[in-house]
Amino acid sequence: MEIRQIKYDIIMKSKKTQLHFPFLYEQSDKDWFMTYREGPHGVPGGDNVKCVQSHDGGNNWKPWEGLSPEPRLRWFRTRLKSGKYISHRYRLKKGVNDYYGYMLYSDNNGSKWTKKRCEVYGLSISNDYAYMWGHIKEDEKGNLYVIVYGKSEEKFINLIMISHDQGNSWNPYHYLGIDNHTFREGPNEGNIEILNDKEILAVYRTGGPLIYAMSQDKGTNWHHYILDEAGVSPQLLKMDDIVICSYGIRDIKLRYFKEGLFSIPIDVYKGAGSGYTDIQKLSKDRFRIVFDQSDFNLKTVKDGIHKIVRAEYIIIR
């Protein structure tokens, strides 16, 4: 089996400002919707969220009113069995006793999204904020699962939450990340993929090695392995009998998971950038990755063009 790159296109560029954290949804070959951030990361006036749309396959962009550009937006989208799309607003806030956040729903194929408050019960972390991360997954019974992480004492922990009511409320399901005091950050950003009625694959960030984990009993017990020496925001995408994994270490890498093992890494891009990717299936054996080529964690813009790039791949069996 071979995974071959067939396109590598710049879909947005700027000489004036940094471009980070693109999330792209291709509704059709021509109708695309995207969120991203402009400006230096982590400084006042930076991380300015933009929501844009294109009706010519990314050649021209204009403002999109179908999703409000609120701070800290991370636009992970999932199409549920009902046909409705679901996402989340990323940050959860502590209320009187438990946490609450906001879900996003679309019933018109992703062109317009509505926001609804959700309640999170039984989450035990030490900070006022926690964070949903990655794509929401749906099992054969209609239950939803998502990764949540937050601070426990000085480092992050992550766990899988479950919803029995299409995202209106969430409860802890099982802890995910391995407890290792040597991890600089602790287990945090991650993604899961439900392989069948018992097996779940997960990949998550630690501030040290990028870890992948396998469960044979639907998340009750996990076996953990090192996938790479580092990595941020791993993305998983099921493509029939394989799972595609994209992640960044500033450079962008791609691997595939088949018959219980990950492939060696495939280089997508080498250079400066946030390392964050967004991935989407296009057809049975085609998918694409979008990412940024941009200064990151720098308070000023260096000379050069900052880019959002779309790389398309085909699986040759």
C-alpha cells in the first residue's frame, strides 16, 4: 500500500500577519468554509479568529456569517448518523458545582451553525477551565465521546467523556492518558477513533513523546506506546481498513495505522509553523490535510509570506 501526495496548494497567504490554526471544511469541490487565526500567538492583539468562505475551491475568500468568530475557536466537526453536524467550543468553564460549555450544531450540511449550552458533570480537575479537544465520535448506539483535558495540580490530565443525549450533557467515561511525572505538560490534546464495538485507538500530546494508546474493551483499559519523540494536536481519520494520523512538531507528519501497527512517518512539510493540522476525507481513497506555514510564538512578523496550505493524498492499494 502507498499513500501518495497529489496536490499541494497555497489556499491563503499574507505578507502582513501570521496565519495559524486553520480548520477547513470542504462541503463540495467548490464550497469551502474555514476558521483560522491571524496575528502573533499568545500576545495581546494576536490570535484573532476569522471565519471565511470560498465558492471557488479556495482561490478567493470572503467573510462567513454562518459561524461566529469567538475567541479560542477550535472547529472540530463530526457528521452524526442523523445527518446533523456537531462540534464544540473547546473551552469549558467551572460553574457553581460542575462545568459547562457550548456545543455547535448544523442541520444544513455545515453552512450555518447554532450554539447551545452543554453541562459537564463529575469532572475532577483543579482549574476553573477545562478543554474539549478533537473530533466527537459516535458509537453504534448513538453515544458520543470526546477527549477533555485540564490541570490536576501542576500538570494536565486527559480523559474521555460520554454523552447519551447528543451533546446536551457529558459525564466522565474513562481516563485516557498514562500518568507519568516526567512528561513536561502531562496528557492533553488528543483524538480518538472507534474502530469497532470494542476497539478504540487514541493518540495524545504530553509535552514529551507523542503517545498512542489502544483499548480492546471500549476504553476501560489502555495499552500505551510511543509514536514519536514529540507532537501536537494529533488528528485521526478512518479510511475503510486504515486510520490516517496527522500531527506536527512544527514540521508536519503523516502516518497510517493498519492491523494494529503504525507506519513509519511520511513528511508532509518541513519548516516553521504551529504544527497544527486539520484532516478531511474526500472520497473512498482520497483525503487532505490543511496546515500553516507561518512564524509561531514570535511577537513580530518576519519578512516573508505566511501561508495556509492544503495537501491532498490518495491511497493506492
